[in-house]
Amino acid sequence: MVNISTPWKKSRTFGDIYGGRRRLRLNDNIFQRAHSLKKPSDNDELPILIQDNPSRDFLFPITAEDAKQAIQALPNNDAEGITHIWLRRLNKTEYEKGQLPLAEFICGSGVRLIILYPFPKSLKMDLGNKKPSARKLKELQKFCDNISHSKDGWSIQWDIDSLKKYYVNNLLYHEIGHHVDWYSRHWSSANNKKLEEFADQYAIQKTALATEVINKLQNQCGEVTI
């Protein structure tokens, strides 16, 4: 696994982004970003793992190796073709401005990349001033029901075990859903709603598997230190 402390240099030419799970108080849409990663050689073991050092206010609930094990547990070779898993650093300013999603799937130039971003060490996720929709609340409560409202707006306070499952099921497997959809239909951004629905349904179908994976990882590695 490659460990780096700074993000890879952006490229103006590489990659198309299909999907991306944003912080929940933001709109779900395709976040146009590009990165310069080279196509793996025939001798590279896939997926290539890259894990940045998160900034001091953030943590990765799962490791790059955890993510690799989670996608290898999927049936039907669904993760075949994924070339990179990147746990990418961000800073507090980027998070507060909503400039980054929590996960992305990027493909192009022989690269099939899943990026997972870190989470605040407080384990608190802001949901905005407006009460989340019933659908959004139902989605969140599958993982954590500690949702509250104050003068600062709506928020959810995670525990680390629930957050791990959220990362595997609702982020990682969601992006795998985009990967599967890309290979089966090679869709375009014109029907973004259908694309997100497919990825959502894929992740929902893998909920039980995500629980099994998290239980296995916890038995292997113990708990994350905050």
C-alpha cells in the first residue's frame, strides 16, 4: 500500500466521474473533479491501495486494506476492473465549505478509481437547517438513529462502529454500484437520477454483506482510536 501525506496533483485531462456521495446537507449530483493516476502495469497487484495521512481533525473509519477486503467479498466479480482505492486527505476548510463528497468513482485512461474521504473526529455530521426528508432519515437510521435538532440545525452523531458500516455499505458499495452500472450500460450524466437510483439499490442489496464484512474486520483489527 502506498502512503502519501499530500494529494496527487490534479489533471485537466484525466477521467470522468460517475457518482459521488456528498455530505448529506448538499445536493446529490456529479462533482466534476479529475486526478492524474497512471494506468496500472500488467505486473501490478490490483487494486492499488493509496492512503493519505488525514489532517489532525479527521480520521478514516476504515483503512484502504479494509476497503479492499470489503470489495473482494462481493459476489459475481462485481469489483473486477477496479484499479485503485484511494483514501484521500482533505482539510477542515474543504469539509466546511462542502467542496468534497465523501466518496467518488472516477474512470478513464485505463483507471477505475474509488476515492473515500475522511470524517471529522467529532463523528458529527451536519445535515443542514432544514429537516431532512423522510427518505434521507430512513437511509441514515439504518446505520445510526442519533439524529438531533438544535439552534444550529440538524445533525447526526455517529459512533465509530456505525460509521464503519456506513462507509462500507453506503459509500464504498454505492460506488461499486456505479462501477457495475458503467460496465453494463456505459451511462451518461444525462440520466443522473437513474444512475444514483441504481447505485442506491445496489448498496441496499449488499446491506447484509456489509454487516458481515464489518464484523469480520472488527474481529481482525479491533477498534479505531479517535
